[in-house]
Amino acid sequence: MTFQLYSSILLILFSYIPVKSLASENNFENVETVSECRRLFNGPPNSVVLGHPRPTLYSECSFDLHTDLKMRPESTFEVFQMYGPCSPSTRTTPTNMPSTQDILHRERQRVEYLQARFKTNSTTKKYDSRFQDTKETADLPVSFSTSNYAISISLGRPQQVQTLIFDTASDITWTNRFHPYASNSLYIISCASPLCSMFLPRHTCEKFSNIENACYYRIEYASGLYSKGVFSMDILNITQTGEIFPQFLFGCHTDANFDPTQLYGADGVLGLGRTPISFVSQTEPIYKGNFSYCFPSSTSSTGFLKLGPRDYPNNMKFTKLIFNPNSPLFYFINITSIRVGHVELSIQGSDWMFPGTIIDTGTVVTRLPMNVYRTMRNEFQKQMQNSGYNQMLPFPGSIMDTCYNNNIDLINSVPIITFTFEGGVAVDMDASATLYALGASNMVCLAFSGNSDSSQLNIFGNTQQKKLEVVYDVVGGKLGFIPGGCL
């Protein structure tokens, strides 16, 4: 099913939507007492700056991009890491930052989730919506890593600002901080609606407030953790340009049994996957399935997320975005070669054939086939040793096995790693995109890892995307990279 067909289905279904509004039946004066669809997460999020040996305070955020953002003609959002000093959350504090072990543990959970979801889809060949009862092998919320990038959008009337982690491996946009009775434009999707049955094949029908037959989702994991919410529709406001989407579908989170501090002050997730319920599909009439983002090189800087088509440099090259019907959520790409410094690695084309490579905003450390990773790692170690740098022992259980003492001389000596994608698209990665700093340990490690199983997905992670403007043209089926998009 093509991206354009997804959008057509949405338009048809919107013509018949048995829903019910809460606005006309409730008094808004006492919204503070409302508990439904509103799970306020208490406690401060954590703050850590990867790439620096110490945590930084909120006031140390660099806002160098603000002027540039205001001058951009497209719908542009400022991007920040949720636990960094640039996060707008007033609860940000440097006192409870996650440990290195915690960071690496959550990184593993994220990848386990993606691998499990891919294997489930490949086996069943069915559309796997996150709004289904499904049991995975990883803990919830495995879709959140500790390097989450977030933006702020507005939902409802009057507008309620929501800080959402944007995720290319999520389809559903959901929030836990939306006040349903404070919006006079919110509609709860009924179980009788075709929207419920199409996007939530395994939904439940429960009472929500005074609505008897509301469409609910519930996600259950093998560990016994779960997330639950009501399927809703309200106005999405893009305040930067005044664009309004009056029938935006999202999940209004009502209940869960996981640790809320893992959200680091975020209110939920903005789904940027390529399925019909995603933000990309729902806004396609205006933004034409085009978006781009740039991740800053440290938590003390900001990047951006831009929506809509634009003019690109004439010499810009695009690689193919591959659609996998067995895993329609993910953005697949093909890596054709890798170079370390001036050395082209000897890698067989068959190493990349199955199951493929996805680009992901939430995975921190890039995953490669084990033999490809070992070839790249060995060459990297050789060149570093020739430059006079000896390895340090990694932390026990670390997913990264090539580590060094962090100092300026070393950073300047790190060889450039170049990935070439199908179509001859070459991406050069300097130390900021190839090394991962482990908090206060003064250690940096090569931010790549090998898959333990040849059937596992390869993942091009967000560390390798730093400072690049990554351009998605979903309708056109292509992906591009612009160097130096942000600091």
C-alpha cells in the first residue's frame, strides 16, 4: 500500500467518524481535578551531557540557532535532548543524571524492541500497529532511549503545549499530559468508528468518563508491563506557521505501570514512522510527506525538525528509501561501502542483503552485521594505535568494545569514517559522530556494535547522524544528507 493511498484512506474515513465530544458536557472550571487521560509524571528528569566530562546547568544551553530558526520559511521546530540543559522543562536538574550502566541498559532495550518488532512483522506479515495487544521481549518503554530528541507542539482548543519525543520507529503520536476536559474541540473515537477498527485491530471498548463505548488500546509486554489509552481526535496547531490540522488522531494515555522518570520530562511521542496513522501520513496534504531534522553534537546545543518540501542544492544526492511491506513502519536504506580514514574496507555485498538496514532517531549506537563491524573496528583500532593511542577496558557488559581516554589530542586524531549509501551518497563522520562519551568517566568509545545474529536488523543510529540535516521525501521514496546542518 503506497503512502498516497494511506492518505486517501484517512480522508475517506474522516467523512464517517462516530465520535463524541467532551466539550459540551463538562465544566472546565475544575480541570485540575480531572484524572482521566492525564498522567502527571512527578519528579525531576535527569540531566547529562554526553561528550562532556561533567553535567551542565540549564543556563549553559547554547541558543545560537534561534535566530536562524526564525528566518527559516518552512515549519520548523527547535530540537533538544530531553535531559539536557536546552530542555524547556522547568524540572531539569543535573543532580539525578542516568548512570553509564543505565544508558547502556536502555540502549539495549531499545534495540531489542526494534528487533522483536521486525521479527514479529516478518513472521506474521501483518501490519503491526503499536495500538494493538502485543507481547514483546523487551521492557517498556523500550521505544525510549536515553538520547531522546524532542520538540514542542500544540493540541486542542485552547492550545495545550506538548513536549514530544519524535521517533521514526513509532507510528502513533501519544501524550500523557493532555487535559481532555480543557479542550472544547476534543473528540473521543467510538468503537463504532472505522477509524477504531482500522488503526486499532485489537482494541477494547470501555467507558471513558460518561462515554460508554470509547475505543481503547492496551500494549502488554512479556515482562508484565503495559501502557493503555483512549483513541482521540483534536486540533493540531503548528504555531510557527499557523497551519492547523483539525482532525488529528492521537493516543490519550491513561494508565501504565512503568517508571515515569524514563520519559525525562517529555509528555509522549510524536510518531514519524511511515504507517497511515503516523504524523507524517496525517499531515501529508500540506507537508507532502517531507521532513528533515538535525541533531546537535552535544546536549548544550539545539537542532531542528523541519516540515514540508523545500529547495535543495543542485548537487545534493539522494539514496533510496526502501519500503518493506512486512515492516511498513521502518525506513530502510542500503549501505554499499565503508571507509576508515583512507582505507576502503573489504566487505562483501552479500553482508548487507538480509535483513536490511533502517535509519532510526532513537537508537544511539549504530548496529552492523558482526563481520562488517569487526572489519571496521579492527581497521579503526589499527589506525588509532599507529597514532599512539592505546585502548582502555570498556565497562563490564558494554555494547561498545573499543574505548580510549578522552582528550583533545585524541579527538583531533580520530580517522573519518565514511558510509556510502546506494546511489553514491557518501556521509563523512568525524569524532562527534563516531565516538560516544561515557559521562564523567573521561572515556570515549567507538559508537558502533555488531549484531549477534545474522537475522537482526542493521540500524543507522542517531550518534552517526549528528550535525547532518537528514532529509526525508517519503512520497518520493528518497533520503538525503546535508553536512553542517547544525552545531
